[in-house]
Amino acid sequence: MKQFKYNENNHSGLYRHWILLRKRTLIEDELLQEIPSFEDYGGYWAMVKTLKGSEKMGAGREQTKVEKRYVLKYAKSLDEFIDSEHTTFEVVQKGVVYDVKSATNDDDMNITVTIVVEGRS
């Protein structure tokens, strides 16, 4: 591949969804109990891929489970954040909070990072 050749599978126009990463922190209340809470780490442009949407009947009502895959351009700070937090952080997109199931540096090539999330119901 030539150095400046256009790549239709990985161009900047695909990264058009703004997501916010939030890391878990512990806050002490007046009774000195630790309460888990989340604080903003940073916002990133991401490519969104829907993995599956499954519906099932549970407790007499219909529940929907949404799984997505976010692909972000590699950044050293993002890689260090994922190495330190593993799957204890959460992703927010358009006000919807998603729990992280896995986060990896794709093929360890430092080009993209994939985060697989599951929506809360």
C-alpha cells in the first residue's frame, strides 16, 4: 500500500460518534463508607458497530439487550487508561450508559482500539 493512499475501511469520516469514557472512583460518605462513583476521563470520536440486539421474555415483560462495538483511533493515553482500568470503566453515548465487557488494542499494532459494551436496561 502506498503511503498516502486513501483507505476506505479506516478514514476519519467513519469516526463520527462522540463518546465519553468515565472511570470508577470511590467516594467516602460521612459514615466513612466507600461509595463507587464515576468521573469523566475524556471524550473520543468513535466508529460504532452494533453486534446484536436480542429480545427475551423475563419476569413477564420484554427486555432488550444491546451490545455495541466502539472502534477508536489509537492514542497512548487511551491505551494506558485501558491497561489500568481493564473493564471497570463505562461508556456514555447520547446520554445512554454502557458497561464495558472488553477493551483491547487491535492486533497490538497501535492503530485502533476496540471497546465492546453492553447497554443497561
